Amino acid sequence: MLKTTPFHVRTAPLVRAQTWRRWAGYQVASAYDPHPDREYAAVRNAAALFDVSPLYKYLIRGRDAARLLDRMVTRDVTKCAVGQILYTPWCDAHGKVIDDGTVSRLDDTTYRLTSAEPNIRWLAMNGVGMDVTIEEVSARTAALALQGPLSRTILQQLTPADVGKLKYFRLVQTTVRDIPVTISRTGYTGDLGYELWVDAERAVALWDALMACGESFGITPAGIWALDLARIEAGLVMLDVDYYSAHHALIEDQKSFPEEINLAWTVNLDKGPYNGRRALRKARAGKQAWAFVGIEVNWESLERLHAARGLPPHLPNVAWRASAPVYRDGEQIGYATSGCWSPLLKRSLALAHIQAPHYEPGTRVEIEVTVEHHREQADAVVRKLPFYDPERKRA
Amino acid sequence: MSPTATSKSNGRYDAIVIGGGHNGLVTAAYLARAGKKVVVLERRPLVGGAAVTEEVVPGFKFSVFSYVVSLLRPEIIRDLDLPAHGLQILPLESTVTPLDNGDYLAGWADADETRREIARHSPRDAEAASQFGRLMHHMAMAVKPILGMVPPDPASLAPSDLRGLMKLGGHFRSLGAERFHALFKLMTMSSADYLDEWYEFDPLKATKSASGIIGTFLGPRSPGSAYVLLHHYMGEIDGAFRAWGFQKGGTGAISESIASAAKSFGAEVRTDAAVARVLVRDGRATGVALANGDELSAPIVVSGLDPRRTFVDLVESKELPDDLVSSIANFRFRGSSGKVNLALDALPNFSFLKDNGGYRSPLMANALRGAVSISPSLQYLERAYDDAKYGEFSRHPYMDIVIPSMIDPGMAPPGKHVMSIFVQYAPYNLNGGWTDEKREAFGDAVIDTLERYAPNIRSVIRHRQVLTPADIERITGLSEGNIFQGELALHQLFFLRPAPAWAKYRTPVKGYWQCGAGTHPGGGIMGASGRLAALEILARGA
């Protein structure tokens, strides 16, 4: 039996087609409508409300809390101010990525780490001999992501905090209609958005407050299908879809350096010792073997391949998560791991791992597509990520 | 920017586009993209023609005329990268038809939910609907290549025309007998007769037939109306849309996105720049004279205006052959529709939504995010047409209602709404002509009809904008207020649009071209006329 999140009593009646999925042992909605079109549109046009409670959450407290995290992740946690959040991967001793998530500094000596997979053992191993307590609060802390251009407007009606001044990747501990919450300017959609962290007992009240106030602003409960479309447009990598954890990979080829999943920007080679630093320095000195890039599939090419079988191209309304070989002049040079038809950009997009030297933006490649049971190769172009990056995300 | 100052300092262009409607802007964008120095001249203070958003009451934005989109050609979206310039289409997922007995008929985004809903009224129709959808898919696929081609002239022996005709012949042969016959029926039958072959539930037939009469002076029982049905189906099969959609910020934002793309290619867009006439010397266009007396010169002048304005108002008839003059005189506009836009203080309480205080089904909570169609029966629509046939507006009109603020909250202040009501029939040639009193009487007929389905409508109206065909003509310049720049009737399509031998965007005046919806394939925010015209101009030179 899968667990349900603290919002289940509110979300369950809305899932019209019983389109549930599992996420970290929880049951969450793929979509509330049978199709995610309207939920996705809310992300880019109004405000979408996602239940992201299944994220793993840890509170790390004590004099050495920063030391522990800094030893673990690739970014410099010692520079993380109170109220600041760092998005970061963490690596094994060989510099291969284990997981990615956020580090939030709640006060002088308290941090919250979020992750896609359980990390309590890894935290404990890294904290040996340190003055620190590690507590998993995954079930106790519920979380909502309010994402979209009107998310700020909605929160401004509900909280005394100056949300308008809250900068990208900063947080504020405040209240929403007297419910204590932490509001962070974070998300997984590449849009203006916030995440709200609340005690599980007050979760339903928070949901109700947001929905009641958000109605005039087009607030729309949204599921993972909509989130997946948005995160592909935003070029955001997903564990177990786009890459494997070094802790679970069965062979070396399944592991990735941060730079190989487009996270070179998160790797600080100058800070004090941390897991994988030596290997990462060595890797940086050499030629990058793989890159994680965008692929835009040429529409005319898709149309030709379909027309040859008497069909128009099909526009899927959910993202695909499968491996599709990518070729250049007949030779395989990589593989795409997820993709979608972007309802916003009106383009067929994919995220792909491409080998050197073929990953430069503008490189013409071919991607495998299946047309009426036949494997074909459609023309495509390597693109820089993200595909979509509105100013409002940071502004 | 003062137009006068600019024109004095720099009056020479490679191409001048008259009219900043969406087709004119598309033509300008393609010409500029090919390196031409282009200027678009728009009479009004804003671009868009019939695709404009205006804040008629502070905080309330109306898509004043054209209000939904599905036909915009995907190749235009790609070629001009319109999403980067603001194109953002939001889903308009459902259509609900209130019935006279208080019940409703709904079409939802999900096939299963729609099938179950239709089966509530007729199990046979529920099954027919999926097969009908497949047939329309094939019909739309059959017509699609024609939308993308410059119409060949069947009376011409020119190699390019013969090649086009051969291609067309080959295309029709490839359809196979069954589909060719179905297409022929679709082109000639009335939408009521056509739908009778498929369905039994009258409100379903009425609602589907409604898209066959939009913008046309035909009733659902008039032969030829079935084609318009297909025209509106076209957007669902390829490239960009799965269904009808709503542009964020209203249809004006589509025009602005095309204008922005055109400017990014170097085109100049001037508003408040009405063109008085095209300058012609020795049978050749040399530029335009503006209403303010300024003159701009260019070897290419393109009119995005309708055929009457293009051939009657902008050039002198002595420049044109007699048969073209008479063809244009006979070209049918006959505006048949009006528009009522409402600013609302609250949502109207449509009585079909609720039963004993609760929604009739959980789906009804979403119903006002889609369209509401006032088309309870075929007889209702045909009666509405009867009024118009004899020179009156419909006492009980067909109405296509959307509430854009339910889809895009930015269209109205929080908690308030805007409602767009497309109304048919409102004949341009009203008995006694349109007056202010007649306009208000027409608006009253619309609200009276709406009140039958939403009893509190009067109490929530903050402002009402009523647009008759005469208003549409006056404001947008569309002759007789026809929203398609001329009816989409079989005798005015393809190589006959707008006139035999002049359907290839050129005109008898050298260097003078046409690019509006009055040319093939025309109608709706499609942009295909504008694109084909630009490609033809670039291929054939001035």
C-alpha cells in the first residue's frame, strides 16, 4: 500500500481519471484532469499548485551542520547566508553524482536538505565525529509548489511577508493566514514560483487558504505530467530518468560527473575538501566526454516521416521518458532520455546525453523516432539549455 | 514616432503593406525576413485589424472581434518564431450547449468523458461521433495540401498552372473513390443534411452545424454550409493545436506577436497611417498616398484589405479589366454576424451548471472555462436565419460564448470577468439600416436570450459593447462587416477567390499584390493568405 501525502484528502476527489503514480513510495496525481493541458497552461499563464510532499527532507542542526553539508555537496555551503538556498548535486569519491537537491539555511546552525532519494545513511557517514544532529522530516513536513506568473500575486494576498522582495533562491519564515510556513523562491518549472513548507497537521488548512484566494487568479492544482513538461522546457535534469545515482548504477557508464548532466556551474573546485573534489578537478582538466543538452526535432522532418505512412505527426500531451538513440551521419553519438511536445514553444524537444565533439549547440543530428511501428531517424539540432527561460523566473 | 517625420526623411521602401491585420503583418514579416525593406501602414492606432485586444473599460480587456484561434498555420509559427514574440495559446477545452429543458449537452477534452456525455442523450450518436471525427480528419487531411498551395488557374495553359492542376488531380486521385465522394458531398451539401447522415440527437446536430454557418449568410439547411464546417475543423489536425485555443492577452496579442516578429526582421510598422490610394503609373504601382497627403514609394505594394477595398477603393477602375471589376462587384460579403462584449462584476449563474445547489457533475466546475453554445436545435438556428433572410436580426440568435477571464485571469480584475459573445445573425443590410436604436435593440435581443440560460446576467453586467456588422465595417474596414473578407462560399474559394484569373495574389496592376483573407485560403486567424502572398511575391518578383 502506497502512502498518501497530507494533502490527499483535498487532492483525491480532484483526480477525475484516477491517474495516480508513485513517487518515493507515495501516491501522487499524474494529473487531475484526464490530460495535463490545462494544468500545464496554468504553470505558464497563471499559477499551478503541485503537491511535492514526497520529496525527502532532512533537518541538519548543530555547530557542524555547515561543515557536514559542505563536505558532502559540490557548492560552497560556508557562503550560504541565513535565508539562502543552494541547488546542488552531491558526489561519491569518484566525483560521480549521487543525487541532487536543495540546501536551505533556516538559521545560524539549522539547514534543510531536500533530495530525490533517501540520504540519511550518506549524511550520517559524512557526519562522523561532527557536532551535528540529522533528522528526517519527510513525513512531518508537507510541501507545496506554487508555480507560475501569478504565484507572487496570490502569496501577496495571504502573507505578511514581503514576498515581492523575496529574491530567487531565498526563503522567508512567515505565516499564510496564520499558518506558520517557510516560503522559498524555488521550483522545478523554470518559471516564477515558490515552494511552501508546512507542518503536516496544518497542510490541509494551507491548501484551502491558497485555493480560496487563488481562485480569482486562476490557481490550478497540477500533477506530475504538467511538471514534467515544464521541467523539460526548463532543461532541468531528473534523477532516475535522465541520470542514475552513483549509488545505484550497476556499471560505470551509468554514472555521471556533474558537468555531464549540465551541472558544471554547481561545482566549486576551490572550496575546502569535499566528496569527489580530486576526481572533479581531474575531470575538469581533461576534455569533457559527454554533455547533457537540448535537442530540437525538426518538424518538417517529422512531418515527412509521418506523411510517408499517410499520417500527420502525433502531438503527445505528456512527456516521454525513454531512451532514444541520437545519431550523426549514421553513427550513434548519444541518446535522449526524455522529451515532449512543448505546448508553449510549439516545438518537439528532448533532453539528451551527447558525446564530444557533437554536443556543440547548432550541431545537426538525427534522433530515432518510431513512426507507425517503424524505426526512423528524424532531423534534429543540438540546442543550449534551457529551452525556455522567462525573465520573471529571477526578476 | 511621428509618421510624418519618418516619411519625409525616408519615403522609399522595397515593399509597402497596406493594412496591419494579421495577414498583412505575416506578409510583411516574410518579406522582411527575405531582406526587403518593408513598411506596414495601419489606419488605426493599433495593429491587428479584426484581431485586436482593447481595454474598453479600465481593467477589462476585450478581444473585440475575433476571439479564438486554431487555424494559425504552424509553419508561420515556426518560420517567424512567434512563441518568442509572445504567442501563447491556452486550451479552450469544452463546449456546453444548454438545452431548453434545463439539461445540457457537453463536449469535453477527453474522448471517454465526451462519449459518455453524448451517450446520455443518444448511445448511437456517441458511437457515430468517433467515426465522424475520423472522417473529418481524413477530409481535413485531403484539403490540407490545398491550403498550402497557390491556386492554379484551371482556364490557363501556363506551365505553372498545368503543373498545379496535375498536382491537384494527382492528390484527389490518391484520396481514393470513397473519400473523394465524401469530400464532394461535404463541398456541396448543407451542414444539416450532412450531419443528418450521422446523428439523431438534434441539439448535437445543431451545435456541430453552427460552425458551418459562422461568418456566412447561410442557414444550417443551406447547401454549401458543410464546407465551412470543414474549414473550422482544419486546425485540429496538424502542427500546433489539438483544438481551439485562446491567446493569452486576447487575439490582439497574436497580431502583436506577428508585428514583433516582423520588426525583428527589420520591418517598420506605422499606425495612424491611413492609405488613401495606390499610386499607379503606366499600369505599374509606384507607391501609396496617405490620407494626410504624404507619399511613400515602393516597387511592391501589397494590400491586406478585402477585395472591394483593394480593387475599388485603392485603385481606379480604369486600371482594371472589366471582367475583374464586375467580379469584384459581385463578390459577396454580406456580413451576417455581430459581437457583444460584456464586462461582468461576477460570473453569470448559468442554470445548466447546478442542480439543487450543487454542480450537476464534477465536470461542470470547468464548464465556464470552455465555450457555451446557444444552439438548442437545428430549427432554432434555421429560424434565426429566417429572420436575417428577411432583413431582421435574429430575435433568438445563435451565440458562441466564451469567458476569456476564466482562461486568462489577466483579462479582467480579480474576481471580475469579461464575456465574448459571437452572435449570428445580424445582417449588414438590415431593414431600414443600422441605427443606434437598432444596435441597442440587437444587444437587448442577445441579453434577453442569454437571460433564459443565465437568469442573473443583467445584474452582473458592468458594461456592454454591441457591435453590428455596420460597426465592424466602420471600425475595422471589413466591407459589410464580413469577418472573412468575403464569404467562404464555394463560388468564392480557391481559384475563384477573389476573382477568376486573379486568385494568385497578383493584380492587373504590376507590382500591386493582395494578401488578405479575401484571397485563398482566407478566413480565421490563419495567416495562410499572407504567407502564400509573400512567397509568391518573392518567387515572381515585383
